[in-house]
Amino acid sequence: DSISAAVLPNRQHMVTSLDKTLYLSHLTTRKVLKHLVGHPSDVSGLAVSRDERFIASCDTTGGIILWNGETGVCLLGEVKPLTSQNGHAKSAITLDAVVHCIRYSHSGNRLAIATKDHICIYDAVSHQRVKTLKGNSGGSFTLAWTHDGTYLLSGGGRYDPTVRVWDVSKGDEIEVFHGHINKINAISVNDSNTMITSASCDGSFRLW
């Protein structure tokens, strides 16, 4: 089984996955409101835009499906259900690599996708790739946007357990934070972009 979960910004709903299916549920009552079906393989990650317009989910085959956050309909150019001949939803974005993490920018206009090879930045509406970042050596496993969307932070695995800061418009790495000695699980940035927090499999929690 593969389980992922994300709480919507309204704090009233959450989206979870089990195997190939996503479930949009009421956070308090746990009542399932919608089933989001379409992935051909187990869902490996989720992201929700802050304005709740979009839900993005990735699967173990490298496919990314974008969903309407209110209706649960697959998005591919237009807001309408699209299915392929085999009965699976068409992926809005398909990458020939294992996807480790997906994150919407705070504005909801950009979607960052971390794979074992690099970090891809997509326009969340047109689904076009706008930038490719090198990412951590051996792959980036977690991502976080600054509030204004200017910078993206990535956390590496056990072979490169660093927090790296990227200028998204230029594609340049501008800062590297060393200190963790194992895979970084989570990163966050405060709204004023003055403090970074990171948590690692080494059991430590750091402020930068």
C-alpha cells in the first residue's frame, strides 16, 4: 500500500491516497466526499495549491495528474474529465523518472516536481515546463517555496543531505546549508523568508 495525505488550506477537508485512488474527505467527520480515480499505479505524493484550485498527485510510474480542487475532475488544458483508452486518466505531466516530491508555489501558478534526476518547474495552468533545476546530488526528496515564489528550497537524500536554495527565474543555486547527516524529510520557510527549518532522518531539526 502507498499512503499520502495533504490538508487543504481551509482546514475543513483533506485529500489522502491509498494505492491508485485519492479520497477527498471532511477533516472532522472523515466522510469521503469524492473519489479521484485515474492513476495507473500507486500514488506516491500529493500537493494542494493554497487557493485550493488545484490538487496534484504523482504515481510510481512518473505520471502527474492535476485535479480541480473543488470538483475532483482531471485537468488537462480544460476543466473536463479525460480518460485514455485503458480507462486511466491522462497525465497532465509525464516524467521518465521516479517522482520524490511535488509542491505548488504560494500563488498556485507554479508546480515544482522533484525527481531522482532534477527539479522541474511547470506552469500550473498551461502544464508547460518553464525551468529545470539541477537539484541535489542523488535526487531531491523534499521541496519548499518562499512566500513570493522567487526561490525554491530542496532537501537531499543520504548521499547529499543538504538544503539548497535556487533562484527559480535564473535556474541558479544561490546557497547551500550543510549540517544534516542523513536524508532530509521536510523543509519550511517563514512568510518573511528570514528563517528556514528542516527535519532529517538523522533525528535532528535545524533552523537556518
